[in-house]
Amino acid sequence: MTYRLRLDVVSVDAAIRALDLLRRLSVEMLELETAKRNDGFLVHLSYEAESEQAARHITVRIGQIVGVTAAEMLLAAADEVDPSHVKACAHTARSAPSLTSPY
């Protein structure tokens, strides 16, 4: 099932930590949108999860990241996800730097 996650983050580093956690949890990202705000960034992403319980677990884990001030899970309607973004987001998620990397 497709879920949507809304995050308020205070810095780019916090957003990268959230994306890195998704990568480590092997979450299949479908779409990613960001917007700059005065107090940080707003991040919306769509992803696949096996169940609502799994989606809630992902939301809770991301909400525990330092710099994430809010994390909200929403059920995404199938027509909300633009399939043209799937390939680009998957590539971006795989090429994002790991926080455990020395580079």
C-alpha cells in the first residue's frame, strides 16, 4: 500500500538523516517533494509499506531523528503518486550519502 509522509525538518542534515534511515530500512520511495521554509524545510514523500503497522513504525522512527520537528503519516490515494518520479527518486535515494560514510 502507498503511504505519504509529511516531515518538518530544521536543516538539510536532518532531511538527509531521514532519507538515510529510509534507505537502511529498505523503504521503496516513490516520490519526494521539498519546500524551503523560514524555520527549515517541509518534506513530503510517498513510499510503499506492507501494512499500516509498518508505515506507523517508519513514521515513529523518523520522528525520533534529531532535527525532525514533526512527522505525520497519511494514506496516499493511488492517483497522487506520479509514476514518472519513481525512477528519479529511487536513484536519488540510492546515491544519497550515508551518515556512516567518512565522505
